[in-house]
Amino acid sequence: MDQGLTARWATEDDIPALRNIMDLAIEHLQRGFLSQEQIAASRAVMGLDTQLIADRTYCVIEDGTIPVGCGGWSNRNTLYGGDHSTDLRNASLLDPASDPARIRAMYTHPEHARRGIGRMILDFCEGAARDHGFTSVELMATMSGVPLYKAAGYVEIEPRIDVVDGIEVPLVRMRKEL
């Protein structure tokens, strides 16, 4: 892991930088895993969920003062999706005694990929979920994220196909015991 990186909880002031990281990550880091049509379609289900920022469960990774990655955890029922994917949202609270917390919306700026940013986000968010009483976490992985999550101890639960305007976008639901 890069020693110059720091993690902090995101604020509303970070939203423009976070959206930029997400747009670049979706466009560039999905290549090799998805076709260009699938990348375009995936934008319908990927993106920023500002509820995570309001809940102070969304982190930003910085290199100095430059945001280079982001991701979060949640004690809400929504598993994935941004503000615009309203049919995927469920703001009801999870029960730490019986439900897994959610790991959400992880993105790395393409110019900073392969520096340990994804692992740093996972460690930061898994620790916060554990501190809130959760004993497991779940996430919905993109194909480009699956290798990271497997390396971090996540196991596949089930594959999923989202269909956006007739284009199939593959995802994988994954889980980890904390």
C-alpha cells in the first residue's frame, strides 16, 4: 500500500471530485471486462449515492490533497446503485445482529490504479462496519472489481445480470465475514 495515501469521510464539498473519479473509473477501468456498450449501460446502475455522504459512511482516499479513490459502507438496505437508480434503493436500516453491512460504490482514479487504494477503502470501511456491530459485509461487484474482492477474502454468492436498454451488464454479489 502507498504510504502517501490518507483516508477520511467525504463531505458534500467532495461531490464534484468524487463524480469525476467515478466517471473516469467507469470509462477506463471496466475496459477488458466489459464491451463499450456494456460500459455505457453500466452507468445506469453505477454512480454516487449521496445518502452515503449524508450518513458519513463514504470515504475519499487522497494523495496529499488530491482525491484518488472513493468508496463506502452502509447500514442501509441498498446494495448498489447511485442517486439516479431509484428502483435499486431501499433506505431501511439493517440490523447488525442479523444483516451484513453493505460495501458500496468503490472507485479508483485510473491514473492511480494498482496502488492499494481499493484495499485501503475496504479496510477503512470494513473497520467502520465492524465498529458498528456488523459481523459480515456484502457488495455487488463489477467484473473489474471481482479480482480485488476475491483477494480481500470475499466469496461469490450469486451472479446477476442487469439489463439496461437491452444490454446485459454482469455483476456478482459477494460476501465476507469480518
